[in-house]
Amino acid sequence: NAGVTQTPKFQVLKTGQSMTLQCAQDMNHEYMSWYRQDPGMGLRLIHYSVGAGITDQGEVPNGYNVSRSTTEDFPLRLLSAAPSQTSVYFCASSYGGGVGELFFGEGSRLTVL
Amino acid sequence: GIQVEQSPPDLILQEGANSTLRCNFSDSVNNLQWFHQNPWGQLINLFYIPSGTKQNGRLSATTVATERYSLLYISSSQTTDSGVYFCAVVNYGQNFVFGPGTRLSVLP
């Protein structure tokens, strides 16, 4: 059972480039989310989804897009990367949203030069 | 929104010592989890504990939702316990709110 899988694990971008962080889960979880973790700032919610076709903004959504075309996948898109988006990104999923147990992927470290 | 505080912010222990980490939250919750972030950055589930007490080996946790706090106990600490411990809560919504974490260092 793979759980929550994120790719890539490491990425270096130049300012203005675009990229997509991939997240997939094989637990048939309805709820999926993206967090960013910065030193001294803890884990902050970027976007979340409560099911296929449904997405919503979290605490820090600016500069990021998401879509949820299937239950399994929840990609995070950076359309024009900025140095302020240098961070570690975590994808997480749960069955039942806020009432379920949250499981995390291993994280993706992004550096924007 | 709900505020989550964790104490202490930093803790240094000698191997074999016991410790208690605390999580306070400002409003009622219907979900609470404890996570361990290891030195490699992985977030590992420790306890899913909206209320009551659970134990898993040397670790145990207690949540008293009516008094808005949760405690994580680590007994006979080992160097592999080092890392950051996060408490995360849900205030009857969809999303978890994380505390700032307690950084634990266990010295050999």
C-alpha cells in the first residue's frame, strides 16, 4: 500500500518558470490537501479538495492552482514561480475530511532562484 | 479561527528520560492528531485522538477536549525520538490547523 505519493522530491526552478507538483493516493480518500512548510511558519494550508471536481482555497492560495479530476490525483501548479515560493510542500489525504485521520506524503522540496 | 499553541517550543533530553508535550487550543474540536517530523522531514502519524487516552509502546497521548488540551507522553526517550512534534486540530470544519511544534533533541 503506497499511501500518498508525491513527485518530484526535489526541484529547482528559475523565477517565472512553471511546474506541477504531483500527488496521488491509493486509499480512496475523498479529502486531499496541499500544505507548505517554511522555517518558523509551521504548516500552512494552500488548497484543499473534498472530492473529485471540488476544490477550495486554504490560508495561502496565491500563486498556486489546483484541480481534482479524479479521486486519486491532486496536482499543485505554480504558473509563474517566485522566490517566495521556495518551500517544502506536503500533500495529505484523509477519509471524511476533518473527521478522518490525515496522512502525509514525503514532501517535495522546491527552490526558486 | 482556532489558535493552537504547543509547549515547550524546544526540549533537550538525555536518552532514557521521560517528557510531556502539551497542545492547547482555543475552541472546541472534533478531531486532533499528533505527528512526528523526523530529521529527514517525513511527517509520521503518532495518534489520532479526538478524545480519551491511547498508548503505543513508549508513547501515549491524552486529549481532554472539554478543557481544550492534549498531552503527548514520551517515556524512556531514544535518540530516534528526536525531531519536531506537531499537534493538529479540526474545529468542526474540513481542515486541520497545526500548532507551531515542539522541537525535541534526545542526546546519547
